[in-house]
Amino acid sequence: MRGLSEILLWWAGLTGLWLVLVSAVDPLEAAVGAAAALVAAVAAHAARRAAERRAERR
């Protein structure tokens, strides 16, 4: 459950950032931003897990 909440927090933050930085927000822009933010959130979660595993091995 921790992983899902972490991904949701990343997604919310990145989606919000996308919407702030886009000049005109229409439904298509919001959908594209949300999808891109989800991909980035999953990647951020995977990177953090990989870093933790590497730190545990040392």
C-alpha cells in the first residue's frame, strides 16, 4: 500500500505542475498531462526502490 500511496502523491504533484505550466488547459491537455505524470510517477517510484535495494546491499 505504501507504493501505491507514493505513486499517487507523485502523480498528483506532477499533474498539478503540468497544469500550472501549460498555457491553456483544455480536457485533452489535462488528459495528456495526467498520463505523462502517471508514467513519471511510476518511474520515480521504481528509481527509489532500486536505490534502496542498492543501499541495502552495501
